[in-house]
Amino acid sequence: MNAPVVAVDGPSGSGKGTVCRRLTQRQGWHLLDSGALYRLVAVSGQLAGLAADDIAGHAALGRSMRAVFGVTPAGDERIELDGRDVTRLVRAEETGQGASRVAAWPEVRSALLPRQRAFAEPPGLIADGRDMGTVVFTSAALKIFLTASPEERALRRYNQLKDKDSGVSLAALSREIAERDLRDSTRSVAPLRPASDAFVIDSTGMPVEAVVERVIELGRARALWR
Ligand code: DC
């Protein structure tokens, strides 16, 4: 692994996705959205008609699925699975729950390890996830753990989803986020927690620009960029 990696971990709705996208745009670096890979395993399993508890089947799909991350001409994200556009399905809140379930299985996590590490290409990688700094890129040049209060995270998710899905409610999202937080942070493999050498940023009440600026400063202090 010869490319510098910035690991950004944190719970759902902490703003990691937005912050990581801005950083990749600023730097022209690659982006690993590791949550999308777990989401794709859940979607692949569903499309293949696998039983919800078929661990080996999901792990095999994690190794074999062909995923392509791209953008539409309008600049929106587009995710293809084996040639099929699955963007909406991947981003659905239900898929987040399915992803959190398959992500608790060690076999699925190890199936996705080489795939995630392959994203570390020059000039550099911004890696967004739950275990980027603790498991996947333990020697990352910079590790960030981004968090925010549960109320603010639920509100951010609500604002993100309400235009795409009229059925979402803040109360239901708060419950789902609490459930996912609990599952992601109490699982036995790679639980969600800050790496011992991570900078913890609590973004409650902070505009996204301020969070990005803080990460840029930290990267500057490490001579990762100017
Ligand atoms: O970031 P996200 O909401 O797209 O992630 C969906 C689920 O995937 C999340 O609830 C837990 C799991 N996940 C994980 O276990 N490890 C990662 N590095 C990223 C996501």
C-alpha cells in the first residue's frame, strides 16, 4: 500500500459521506464508501434470493459481485451491480438495516477486506466507514472519528431522505439509527469505535464546511497536503 490513506469513521448520520466527498473533490483523491459495499452485499443477497441468514452465500457474493461506482451526466451518484443500476435500492433506509446485519458476520467482513484495500491507489484515498482506522487501514496517515448527537444525526438523515422518500418520519429514523448504532458498536468483529490514534470530531452544531476545514488542517499538520 503506497498511497496515503485518510480514514474517516463514525456512526450513521455523522456527516462522514459529505465530508469525504468534499475532501476527495478538493484533493482529486479516490473515495472508498465502504458502507456502500456492505449495502451491495445486502442487495446482492436479496436479488439472488438468498435466505436472510445465509452467511456463506452472502460472503461469496461479497467476493464475486461486480460493483461500479460512477456519476450520472447530471453529477448524481450511480452504482451498478453486475451491470444493473441499483443506486436507489442501495441507498434505501431498509438496505442500511440489511447492510448492518450482514456487516456483523466475520465471513462477510473478510470477504470485503481485499476489495476495500484495493482502493488505496495513488494519489491517495479517503476511506469512509466504521472500521477504516481500526481494521482495514490500520496504518492510515490520518484517522478521523466523526460523530454528532443522536438527535442531530437523525435530523440530518431525515433532511437527506425526505426529498427522495415521502414515507420517512423523523421518529422512525431516530429509532432505526439507535438500533443500527447499537448493532454496529456491540458486534464482536470490528465494532464501531475510534482508533486509539484517531482525532475525534464532534460535529454537533458545526456546519459541514467547518468540519472539512478541521480535517484539512489536520492533514496539513501531517504534510498530507498543502
Ligand atoms: O455508512 P452506511 O450507512 O452506508 O453503512 C451501512 C452499514 O454497513 C452500517 O450500518 C454498518 C455497515 N458498515 C460496516 O460495518 N463497516 C463499514 N466499514 C461500513 C459500513
